[in-house]
Amino acid sequence: MRNTFQDPQWMPETSDSTECCTFYIYSYTITSYKLRERYGDVFTVYLGRRPAVMLCGIEAIKEALVDQAEDFSGRGKIAILETVFQGYGVFFANGDHWKTLRRFSLATMRDFGMGKRSVEERIQEEAQCLVEELRKSKGALLDLAFLFQCITANIICSIVFGKRFDYKDEEFLKLLDLSYQSSSLISSFSGQMFELFSDFLQFFPGPHRQVYKNLQEISAFIGRSVDKHRETLDPSAPRDLIDAYLLRMEKEKSNPHSEFNQKNLILNTLSLFFAGTETTSITLRYGFLLMLKHPHVAERVHKEIEQVIGKHRPPALEDRVKMPYTDAVIHEIQRFSDIAPIGLPHMVTKDTHFRGYIIPKDTEVFPILNSALHDPRYFEKPDAFNPDHFLDANGALKKNEAFIPFSLGKRICLGEGIAKAELFLFFTTILQNFSLASPVAPENIDITPQENGLGKLPQQYQIRFLPRQRG
């Protein structure tokens, strides 16, 4: 911790001073709780030499990201990714650039392959491919990280590239490995240190150089795919997001300020591929680890699947409303796994008055999602895995305003709808077809995160999938 100091720019309008402390991302939970107890829900900290405002609790987060959505709609700095994206792509652009890309990406993802097949159909198809792959294992121990990457990557690939890949496709496997490596490095201790001291550490070897190299390789693959799309493009029948983007580029080619250019196409696609692959696959990995840890929960899900869906047809999204316990379990997996604990950094777009403070333009703001997802005022046992957090006295699913795994406001996760569909359909399809087994007793299963920084990654573990009898 650093000594407190005064800075007129950061002074509350109703007080004589404010205090700022060094904030180490890798210890965000302990540090943010201690600072919140001392300073309240809004306080200033330092990320290395960068001042940043922390928002704790659903009330403060909602007040900023929803009630003052435009003021807090900027994207802050993620140092380890900055040299890759350079402000391009939907996740890292700002201002009108971001608004244009977001509108386009949302509309195209909603059309999902230009309307030929729905997102649900594609997830169902991929889920059945996974089931066949799991059957081939014949109950052998598996590490799920790779397979869950495959299925989630294939969904985003079908949107972006218009195709899915075989799980043994060498180029596809290379992309997944590069993505997995990068995700791990970003959340590692060395990755977090780079976030704090990037001005100095950028000149030395470190995780930032490997992440840059990895994402450049993925970008090169995307560039080759764009070239193939351009050669085979049929303006009357766009196949995917890349086709839609190329058509928009052609339409706006006379506009020198258009967002629809080659660099934005590649980096926007990279953003969607990286985020769309890693976040949902990590959540699924946590989910099945928690099912091994809590077998009584998995058994209740099995029973609800048998009652509502049965054994002879694939799960469908319309089943979700009839399956409150399963839905509550998925909600609790998301809440408990808390894979983006400090949220992605926002930035205020102008000098902003907030709760008696003046936050200067371009200041970074972190919505601490963990502080909402683990708030004892909203979740009776916040540090325990308990699906009852999302069930009322009658066993029906109940909403909880502190449940914000996708964040809130204008920067809410672009793929929220797809992610929700994936989690439900993949989770239920696997449990419809298999029982789970582990070489480790439930009480000895370690659910401590392997990495805990900008993202939170579960421990590696092995699991058996035992085919369930079909009546």
C-alpha cells in the first residue's frame, strides 16, 4: 500500500480530501474488500502509475453503467492487448468507431449466418458432435479444456467463417492452443504485473511478447480466410460475418473515414473469436468441476432432464422455462465461477460527476463484478456453491439484480444471448447422455482457481463420462 495523498482533481465535492492506494490485480478480492470497508463503494486506486476508479456493489455499478451509461461507455486500457488491437475491433474501439462496429456486429450475430440456420440449431448440432466424441472415450479419463474449447470455438467460427471445424483439424487445433495460451498468460501473475508496470516492462521479455505473437498468428489465419472469402463472395448470398463485412466495405469504399476497412475486419473478427471461445469454455469447465464436487446437484439435474426432456430427443431452448432447477444451477455456476472478477475496464468519456466526485475525462473505471456476485446482501452464502440462490420458496427460478456475469450497460457482453444458449444446451445435452465420475473423492476436489487475475481459470482436472442407459 502507498501513503495517502491529496489531489484536487480527485477530491469529493463534499469532502476535503481523498485517499488513493496501489491496487494489485492479483489480490483484487482481499484488497477491494478491505478498501471497500474503509472507503465505501467508490474509491480511487493506482494500477502501477495509472489512477483508476473502482466501483463496488450492484448499486454503484448500475448507477454508473446504466444510469450514466453514455458517460461510462469508454473502453479502458488492457496493456497486454494494447499492441495487438490498437483501438480497433468492437471490444477495444471507442466513441463513434465503437458504436458503428457494435451495431454491425450485433445485427450480424443476430442474423447468425444470414438467417439460414438459427443459433439454437447450430449449438444442438455441435452438442451432438461432442456427445459422439465423448462416447468414443468409453469412460476413459479426459481433460475437458480442449473439447470445451472446440465446441465454443465452432459456434463462433460458424458465425464468422461460415463453417465448423473437425476436432482433429490441425489448423483449428493450433488456433485453439494459441487462444488457450494467451488466456492463461493474460491471467497469470506475470501478466498481471505487466498490467501494473507496462510502461517499464514492455522493453523486456515477458508474457506480453508471447500474447502478441499468438494473437498475430490468429490474425494471420483470419487474414487468409478473408482473402478466400473475397475470392468466392456472392453479394446475393452472404454466408457469414466476414461476407457481410466485405459487402459493407464495398458499399463504403468511397468514404475515407469508414470503419469498414481491412484492419478493423481482422481485429474485429479476432475480438469475437477470442472472447467467444474462451469465456464460455471456461464457464463450462468450472461447471463440470462443480458437478463433480457436488454430485447431489448433478443428480437432481439428471432427474429434471429425464422428467422434462426424456432420453430420445435433444434439449431445446424452450425446455429451459420448464427446468427451473437446471437453470438455477447454470446461474449459480456463472455466479460462483466469477470468470471476470474485476470486469473489463471502462473509461469515462468526459469529466463526470458521480456520487459527489468529479472523475476526469479518460479516467479508467473498473466495475468489480465480484463485489456484486458475492454480495451477502443478495446471496445468502456468497462463498458457497448453492443453486438455491436462484430458487424461490416454490422452487421457481427467481431473478437477482446482483447477478451480472455479463456486466451491464452499453458495454454489456456482445455475445450474452449466444453464451446463455450455449451454456444451457451444452450442459443439458452432456448430462442427458452421461453420468460423471472422478478419480478424486468429492471432498478432495480442489476448486481453487489456477489463475486469478483479469480472468479466473479453474484447475485442470480429469473426468469420466459414463453413458446413461436409454429406456
